[in-house]
Amino acid sequence: MTELYLSFGRAVAIAAPAGIVIWLFANINVFGVSILNHIANFLNPFAVLMGLDGFILTAFILALPANETVLPIILMSYMSGGNLVEVEDIASISNILISNGWTILTALNVMLFSLMHFPCSTTLISIKKETGSLKWAILAFIIPTVCGIITCMITTGIYNLIIN
């Protein structure tokens, strides 16, 4: 039971500050554009190579503390709301994604990258704690992320060869 409380404490200690950072990025404007938009625009060229867009890649990065926040961050970014959103109707989510350029390729690569990217920060902390080595936590971050990036790029390349 004590381990459960420690895990919960770690999650709160990481998730709460991450939520604040996400909110700040979405609500602080620099030259009339939110920091979140600046980051997404910067990442967009690389994200396109993966069959994604800058907002999707930004959401994956910002969701490091809690991977389940990827989709709410994407929706918040697309809706320019500045707050994490909760949409009850799946048709509404579909409309938002499609109106922001999602295709079959985008959906496929989001699923692939969701399966093959870095674990959440609490898992990385646990790996470091259990192994006693930062090296294993870094490898647990890098290996699946590189595999996910490569897989998405290959999928995008094959898709583009077939469709174009």
C-alpha cells in the first residue's frame, strides 16, 4: 500500500507542474501567437516526415508526464482553446480531427507512435530507481522513440509511394 501512495505522489508531483506548463504554453502569446503554436510550427517539418503535424508531435512531447493527455492536448491545440478539452461525442472529435487535416495516414501514424514512443515520466523514474542507473532510463526513452519515428517515416514513405 505504501508503494501505491509513493507512485501516486510521484504522479501528482510530475503531472501538476506539467499541466501548468501546458496551460502556460497555450495561453502566453509571443508576437501574437501562443508558445504552443510556436513550438508546433517549429516541429511541423519533422512531424510531416512522420505523417503527423506539429501539433500532434508537440502533444506527444508535452504528454511525457501522462501519455493519456495526448489527445486532449491535440484537441486543445486545434481548437485554440487554451484549456484541455473533454469532448463527449466521438463524432465531434472526428470532425475536429478531419477539419485539421487528419487522414488515414495521420490516424495510422498516431496509433503507431502511441505504441512505439517513450514511456511516461513516472515509468522512466521507476526504471531509474529500480535499475539504479540513469543509462537504462535514457535507453528506455530513446529506443522506443527512435523505433516509433522510423516506423512512422517508413509508413509515410510507403503510403506516399502508393497514393502518389
